Amino acid sequence: MDLRRLELLRELAERGSITEVARATHRTPSAVSQQLRILEREAGLPLTEKAGRGIVLTDAGRALARSATDVAVAIEQATALWDEFRNDPTGEVSLATFPTGGQMLLPGVVNRLDAVGGLTLHCSDRDPESDDFPALTADFDIVLAHTASSAAMNWPTTDVTAVKLMTEPLDIALPPGHPLAAKELLDPEDLIGERWIGVPWGYPFERTIHDISAAAGSPMNVVQRFGDTRVTEAFVAAGLGIAILPCYTAGGAYRSEIVLKNLRGVVAERHIFALMRPDRAERLAVRTVVDALRAEADAVVAANLHRNPPRP
């Protein structure tokens, strides 16, 4: 079987439509369909079937797509082994990050990689819903993703390689004059009746607000929802509500206008991962970037230990 056709089948398994495969591979939909029909003849079994106005993979198609992943991994392993012999982690690596992850990690990572000649890191910011992070691995070599503690191991282990980078505590953000700002620690019941600046449905912090609500035995009053923490910080600084913010990056331009408080009684943290397709995770250049991410994440945690003692 032709490896390029197998790769198209794998792309169909991950992207879900001929149109998306054509867009990603810079082909026309008719060209993709033609190559898949040839692959089907080579396989001797139906690989796709009609589903409404589109198509889906048959059981045989899904099995062959998994085999295509195995082949891609084996090829990258062989290439990486050769690169290791040459000590040559060169090439271009693409990375997508959620905004606060990029703010916290990427400047240091790029500085670390400057010492690696011939390796170029191309970064782009994204901020999808939690479940959508793995889908970005189809278009990027590395995807920085974050998830709530209760869902820390929910990344699909068969289709995505997940490397844990760090755990970042989440704090309750208050304006300086807020009555709760004088307390050393906050309890869930302290937050009953407060106006919350929340996140869009499906974003990781939403789960933490639900956990606080369950621990307090009362629903939380979410009055606004923003995906950009800079907007959330502006609302908190203006006294328009309280919020959950990642403590290592919270504040920004509003650092003197926001008070961060630890919360006890609820696990409030986010886990940050590097997600990759299994074959791309084998590339020496990609592994070099992941090593830099790990080192920078360790440095960030160490630098913040004095600001963030162990949670009660």
C-alpha cells in the first residue's frame, strides 16, 4: 500500500471529513476521494461508508488508519535515531498554546532553544474549549493544553501523546477593597452570593467553579464570561466581580489592583500538558522543544514557590 494514501486515511480518521483532509493536505476534495478509492481497492475491503451527507470509516477503515499511525511512528523513530547519531535536532517545529501558557513559558523556552543551532520554533496562540485541545495536534507539532485536576488524565492516550509539564494553582481574585481580601484563606461558603466573572462553557476553569459551588452547597452567580484572562482581570480590578485566575500569571497590568487568595476545601489547580501526535513526538527536534518546555516549567514553579506555599 502507498504510504501517502495511508496517511490520507489517517487524516480522515482524525479530521472527520474529506473537505478538512483536502484543506490540510493542500489537495482538492475530488483528489482526496480518488486516492482513498484506490486505497480501498488495494485493501480489498470497504474503508468508508455514507453517513448523512458525509462519510465515516468502517471498522476496517479505522483499523487501517491505526496501522497508518503505527507506520508513521516507526518512520519517525528511524529518522530520530539517525538524527541522534548525528546529534542534529534541526528543523522547524510548530507549537500552539493557550494565551497564559504562552505568556508563562514561551519566552524562556525560545531563549533556551536559541542555543540549538538550526532549530526554529513557530508559535501561535489558541484558546479552545478543553475537549478541543487534542484536535489541534493535527495542525501543530506541539499543543500546550490545560485541564482541571478532575480531568487531568482525560486526554486520549491512543491518538495523542501527552507529556505533563506542570501543575499551576488557581487563586480567587478579588479587588483590594473587597471584604474577603482581609482573610488569609477562603472557604467555599465565603463565596456564596458573590458575583463571578467566569469563563465560557466548556473551558477548564468552569469545572472549578462547579466544584466550589458543590462544596458550598449553593450555586455561584456568574454574571459575565470571558475567555481572555486580561478582560477578567480588568473586571475584577474594577470591582465588578471575583474570579478564578492562574496564580503564576494573574494580574498582569492589574497586579497592584487585584488580591489573590488561596482557597481551601476544593482542589483548585490546572494541569498543563504538551500534546502531540505519536509520530511527531518521536522527532528529535520536537523532543528537544519538549525538553525545553519541561525545564522552563520547572523553573517557573521553583521561582513561584515562595509566593505559593502548599495548599491547605
